[in-house]
Amino acid sequence: MISAIATILLTGSSYASSYSSLKVNNQASPCKGSAECLVSKVTKIIDGDTLQISKYTIRLSLTNTPEKGQKGYSEAVAFTKKLCPVGSTITVDQDDGQKFDKHKRLLGKVYCGGKILNSELLYNGHANILTKYCKKSEFASEDWARKYGCSSKQHHHLVLLQL
């Protein structure tokens, strides 16, 4: 995959300009861990914490927005549509600790517009952390997850399980 990205970057395609804005610490891919790292276009915004790409429905790891009919639902959906509009290119770092949810949606951290959708929803008051998944999630130790409810003790348990 890295060689394909390098080829795209060298050709100067519009896809490359979208992807290059996602560099973190001068690395071509922001993904970590051993699970999938997907680069794709958004085909549909299902709700504030769920997006559709060509192959998968993506559910944001740890991040929970209000459901339809709940206060804040429309604002969360509008925020996601603005940050990651249909047709935009996103990178999805699949969660090593919980790859899919019970509805067979791929769980992950989503990069779009040069930002992390999971954390931006939290920082802007449109979501909360699903703390019951902190023990399982690869992302539980990240600043945004700890700030909004995942403790280092919960993540320590995850590290011990992975050894």
C-alpha cells in the first residue's frame, strides 16, 4: 500500500493532495497497529458517528453521538457532514482491539480534512466517550479518549490482554 501511495504522490493527482494533508509526524500514513488502513471516499453520512465508504460502513471507535430523535442529533450530523462531506477522501485506521461491532460495521478512527473526526466531535460537544469499550480499544490511550473518559488504568488492562 505504501508504494501505491508513493506512486500517487509522485503523479500529483488530486487524490494525492487530499491524502498528503493527512500526514502525521511526516509519515505517509497516520494509521498505527496491524488492522486495516483504508483510504476511500465518503459515499454517505449515516449519522454523526457512522459513515459509508465503498466497501464498508464505518462506526467511530469510542465516540458516540446522539441518535435520531435525541437532542443534538441534527447538530452532530451537520458537523460530520461539514468535516467529512460526501465525496471527500478519508483515511480509516481500523481499531486493532475491536475491528467490527455487533452490526458488522468497521470500527475505527477517521481522518478527514486534516483532522480526526472522533476527537473533533468530542472537542466540539457533539459526542461522548463510550467508556465500556476503553478496555478493548486501541485508541483508549490517546489524549482525546483519556480527556473524555478512558482512564490509563482501563488502557493498561488492554495492553496486558494484548501481550
